Amino acid sequence: MTALFEAHNLALSFGGVKAVRDVTFEINEGEVFSIIGPNGAGKTTVFNLVSRFYEADGGSLTFAGEDMTHTPAHHVAELGIARTFQNTELFDRETVLDNLLVGRHVHRRTNLFSDLLFLPSVRRQEVAFREKVEEVVDLLDLQSYRHQVVGNLPYGARKMVEIGRALCTEPRLLLLDEPSSGLNPEETEDLAFWIEDIVADRGVTVAMVEHDMNLVAAVSNRVLAMADGAVLASGDPAAIQHHPEVLRAYLGE
């Protein structure tokens, strides 16, 4: 398989605490790649380095063959990388449709002047954006929520809206930070199907930080296990679940 994303020797310290230590991995195009580990392992910190929220002390990042180690965070979505967060980050007073349309901003090709005059080019762009958004609405079964205010939705629906907004950017790589957090077992099972559909139907590569090992085992092609900011092991889900170093990190043996 072709590597879509590569991280080499990532390192980051906060004061005297080494949050990430010499982390190296690659994510192949078309797979679901999961990062697991106990609390404080550095999983979300790695995501923050990949999405350029943090500047690494050392190491390099490569996406689609291009170095992105020093790419500004506000340009990451333009490269084709989108992410969600452990706690949903949505516009609570806006509708689901409006929140999803925000994801299309990265593809905006008009300017303030043409927008104010609502020129034909702006109208065509708006129609195209809404067509793309409706594709995501159908994919994630959000039809009944389309015009509802996000702040009034149940938590599980809000999680799906955030994933939908990320998909509206048309990413090649989707970063899901603990997507099952706060979901009940039925919602988590639905999430597994949606992740499979995102990869199969939209051709999106998925990287996921997750604690729910049932979800990890159900959808992942490969798993990276971390502890104390460093890589413990990597491989297929079954091998990682029985790896002695991984068991020791989780169980304290």
C-alpha cells in the first residue's frame, strides 16, 4: 500500500515533560489507522502535531509526498487533512446545515465583493456547496436533523455533525479524536459502519485515536500503541491486543 502520511521521529516537550518521544509511523492510503494507549500516552498530542496545532521540537511530517512539518495550521485543511475533537467544537446556535456548510469554506473561490453583490458565480458556488453537503447528510443519515439547531441535538447526533463538517472539506485524511467518547453501545456500532462507509464510499483514509477496543478491532487495518509519549508496538489489531508491552501499559503488569 502507498503511504499517504508519514511521521518521523516526532518529539515534543512541555517544560521538562516529554509528551512525545521519537514517534515514527505511516498511514497508508485507504486504511483505518488507530492509535491507542492509556490516558497520558500522548495520543491526542500526536494528533495536535499532525494538524499543526503544536510545533514539534523535532522530527518531520510528510503528506502526499510533500513536507508539511512547518505548514501553518490554517492551511492544513487546504492540503486535504480534516479532524474532529474529543469534545465537539460546533456552532451551537446554528443549524446542522449551516455547520456543515462551514466545512465548504476551504473550497471558496469567490471574494467579499462578489459575495456582497451575490453575483452568478457566487450563486453557482452556493448551489455546488449545498449539493456536496447533502451528500454528507445522506451518508451520515442526518436528514431529520438538517434544519435543527445544533445546541438542541442529543450528544450522539452532535458527534456525527462534527464528523460531517470535517467530511465537507473533502479530506484525503480524516483524523478522528476519540469519536466514540460519550456514545452508547448502539451509537458506537453505528459509528463503526459509518467509518467503513467513509473509507469505502468516499475514498477517505482515516486515522483514529480511540479507547474503545471493540471499535478499534472492528474497523482498524493497523494499530499503533503508545505509552508515556513513546511507541510500544504497531501491527494488526489482534496482535496489538495480545502484545505483552501493551498489556503491561494497560494493566500495570
